[in-house]
Amino acid sequence: KMEAVGRLAAGIVHDFNNLLTVMEAGLNLLEKQLNQDPTNPKVFALFEELRKRTRNGGALAQQLLAFSRKQPLNPEIVDVNARIEGLSSLLTSTLGHNVKVRHELDQALGEVFVDPNQLDVALLNLAVNARDAMDGGGTLTITTSNVRNITEDHGHKPGLFVRVTVTDTGCGMSKDVLARVFEPFFTTKGDSEGTGLGLSQVYGFVEQSGGDVRIDSEVGKGTSVHLLLPRTKAPQPTG
């Protein structure tokens, strides 16, 4: 029990440090903009973005309950593309100059009913994981699309979903690693580099929201993580 508690505590510290890294990057951007032109509308936009990240801190704490599917969610109708675009500047700054961030967003994307702060934290977790898999250099692509089906073998009824895919050009994962990747505390990183909580938290949030997470990965060819979130009402699916 003591070992499990210790690893859980380390996980909390690790993931909060990731969030603090994002906050620091945002503050650096804000300082740069204030020095250049404090009257620029971008200053207010950066303040608003940092305010959102402070709310992410509370969302991260709640994600620790995801393992028992008892985390309290505050869902609302969310424009996923807008949330991704809102994270763009902070992601670029956080991931570093050697990571190129690309967006391929379906402009006819349907809306979803999820906790927006939990969605942000999930995307930040995936982005940091991708950066680590690419050893600090490569391309991170975030893609959105409307999809039609989730088959019964995943325990969900077929329906309409929004798919958010985070793809990296990193080292990829073997089949053995893929089989365990959602297990709490499972990690292929060193003790000081990761705790194995990130993907299990993402999985818990998406599952509790009525969706699914799928991963395509091959050693040496990168990884794609697909978040499938139930749509509210939207135009005809494109895929």
C-alpha cells in the first residue's frame, strides 16, 4: 500500500509539473507581449488563456478519481476545434522550438457534451507524452473529424462521435507495450521521467464521458491516439 501511495503521489507531482510548465510558457509569452506592446489585444487573450489553465489544475486533481470512474465532471456543450485552437500558442511554447505543431481541423465538426477543462488536460497530457516520445523534436499533429461508428466490441452502442487524434513522429510502441498502456502506473520511462498516470487518466475521462480511446502505434513509426467523444447534434459525418 505504501508503495502504491508513493507512486500515486509521484504521479500527482509529475502531472502538476507538466501543467506548471505550460503556465510558465504562457507567462513568458505574456511578458514578451507586454514588453512589446501592452495595449495589444493579445495581452487580454493571454490573460484569459492563463485563467483557463488555472482551472485545468483543479481538473487535473479530479482526474485522480478516474481510476474508480467517480471523478465529478462538469460537462457542457463544447466546440472541440475552439478548445484546440485556444491551446495552440501555449502548446507551441511548451513543447519547444524543435516540435512543430500542426492542426487539421474539420470545420464541419459536431459539438460534444464533455467537461472542457478535463478535455484540455487530456490534450496537454497527450502532447507532453508525444514530445517525450519524439525526444524533443518532430511533428505533433492534432486532427478532428466526425465519425459514424463505435462497434459493440468496445462496450459502446454505435453512434455519432467526434474523433480527436493526436499523432506524433516519435519512437512508437511495441504490441506488448500497447497491451498495457492504459494501466495506472505502467510506464516505459525512468523513475524521474514519468509515472504512467497520463494515459490512464485520459482513458478514465473519455470513458466516463461515454466515449472511447484507441491507439495506433508501430515501433519507429510514431503513435496516433484517437479520442472518440459522443456528439450532441451535428451535420452529416464525414468518415
